[in-house]
Amino acid sequence: MALMGRKIAAIRAYVVEGGGADYHDQSAEHWIVKQIATPMSIYPEYKATRTSFGINALKTLVVEVEADNGVTGFGITTGGYPAAWLVMNHLDRFVVGKDANEIEKIWDQMYRASLYYGRKGVVMNAISAIDLALWDLLGKLREEPVYAMLGGKVREELTFYATGPRPDLAKKMGFVGGKIPLVYGPADGMEGLKKSIELAADMREKCGDEFLLMWDCWMALDLQYAKRLMQASADLKFNWIEECFNPDDYWSYRDLKKAAGNQIMVTGGEHEASKFGFRMLIEDCDLDVIQPDVGWCGGMTELIKIGNMAEAHGKYVIPHGSGTYSYHYVTTKTNSPITECLMMAPEADKVVPQYYPLLKDEPMPVNGKLKVSDKPGFGVELNKDKTLVEVKKGTRL
């Protein structure tokens, strides 16, 4: 298929409710929206559920780009109506009419043009979705999987750990490790810390010493609490303690890493964006594992740069969630030894699609393993039978 001179003819943005990339958009009984330590846990009225403070408010964003020969690519992230509006009323001018090969130029123009109000959050989510759609389109035009355009596989199968409240069940399903969402934070005092350590000890006993165990602290801790939790977890041979602080509090990350020694790894970056933020986590904070989400950090174009910087500093890159999008990256990198699987079943007792209901035949690990698809692009198809609400240019929010 001829590619030179192939122009992007159109861009479309959709919003989806009830799952998709906004995996917190679930029923009230789902483990992922029940009480988990968060930055809002210090306020009693927003402690019992994460939906009480609006973690599911934004919804899912889908961006679709179409070449002038009718071939389409798409990207999925969060950001909902605000991000969709930005795609169609600001960022579209840097996409439509451009050559499909010009992904780097398109990314740079979108980023520079939104510096005065962007750099992180919803704006970067919108840029990420466009970027993923462009990589998907380019792969389909070239008739190559994205991993081939990134340099090819270094491993035939991905090895997964599971994120959810039941690492003991995850072990039975073939995962190599389990990351536990921390339920009790500083507002729960020493009694809460005691409960967390009791759970950690119970899971270590049930899973055995060879099974990887980690904490997901979701920006909820202060430095002193994190140090106590880290020390007790290191004694139980936990492998890492993740995202303890406000993402902008680089100084607490730095100090926690210094206190960790070689007992336990300190990780973060899920809610960080761009190579500039990750430079701080890598160079100043010396984190052991960098965890960008490809749907939030700037897309595949920026993840490549973040990953190269991390590799040069001897750091692991184990992306947060992001399903098939991160799979294509991880399979090409020797410093990405394991991959995250978000356990989206309400009781975390089985493996179900992360992006349901948006993808047809979404790839999922079996017995903790998965071979990345050889199909062009990211190897998945958008399920347009589901309700996609299109946000058109000129639409008012």
C-alpha cells in the first residue's frame, strides 16, 4: 500500500460512559471504586468510595483519525467531553491535512500550542489519544504492527502481574505478582497502618515468598506514613511501594527513595506526564521503576522518549495499565520485564477486558502470559455497536 503523501482527511472525537478507558466508571459494588486510600481520604465524607469525590466524572475519550484513502486509526483514554472539545476545536488543526508520517511534528505542534494551559492532565490526555490514533493509523497504512515500528520484539510473550485486592487469587490464575490497593491511609492513624500490615502479612503467607507483592498507594500518603509502611512492607519482602505522594511532590519521592536503601523499590509516574516530569522522577528522585500511562503521559511518541531516558539511567519501565497500547511498547524493551493487568472483574476473581465494551476481541493474558498481536496498528478494532457520543467541531460544552 502506497504511503508517501498519504494525508489525514478527518479527525473525530467521541465520549463513552460505562467503562472503557475510564475504568472507575463502574457500579458502586466494584472493588475499584470502594474505599481505597486517596488524596481525598482526609475528608470523611469522601472516604468510603472513590466515586463520592468524582473519580468517574470525566468518562472515556475515543479519538479516530482517517486517511484520505479511508483507512482509520483510533486511540482511547480518559478526558471525556472537555478533552473531546479540545480535540475538535483546538488540536484538530495540527492533524487534518498533515502527512500520516509526520507524527513527531504533529505531537510537537500540539504540545507547544497548548503549553499556556496544558502540559499535564486533560490536555495531555487529549494529545495522547490523538497520538495513539496516529500510530494505529500509520501501522495500518504500512501494514505493520506498532511493535515492529518501534524496533521489534525482544520477547515473544509478556509476563503479567495483577492489580487488585486479591493477589492470592491472582497467583492461582497464573500471574507472577499482585499489587494491592492500599485501603487505609494517614487519616486512619496507626490502627489503619496496623490493618494494612496485617493484610500484607496474610497475603505473603497465602502467596509464598516467591510471588511478587506490591502496594499501590495512589497519591495518598505523607512522608512519615510512607516510611512506616515501607519499612514494615520491606520486612514482609514486598517488591515495591508505588505512587505514595502528590505527583508534584518530587522532594518526598526523593527522601523516601533515600530511606529505602536496597530493601524495597520505590516507584511512581502513573499520574506524571511528558519527558520533563519524568526527568525529575528519574534524575532527582532516583525512582527504581517508572510507570507512565501511555494514554496520559503524551502517547507513544512521548513514551518512547521517557523510556529511552529511563533506560539510560538503568531504570525499569513498567507502564501503568493502558492494555494493548502499552503491550506493543513493553514487548520491545528489555527493561520492561513485567506488565500490569488491571483486574476489572468486580471481585477481582477472573480476567475480563480492561476497555470493555469498546474493543472487539480485546487481548487478555491467559495464565499470566500474552503474545502481542501481529495485526497492523495496535491490532484491535473499535466496537462501534456501543454508544459513542460524537463531539463535533463548534459544539459548546
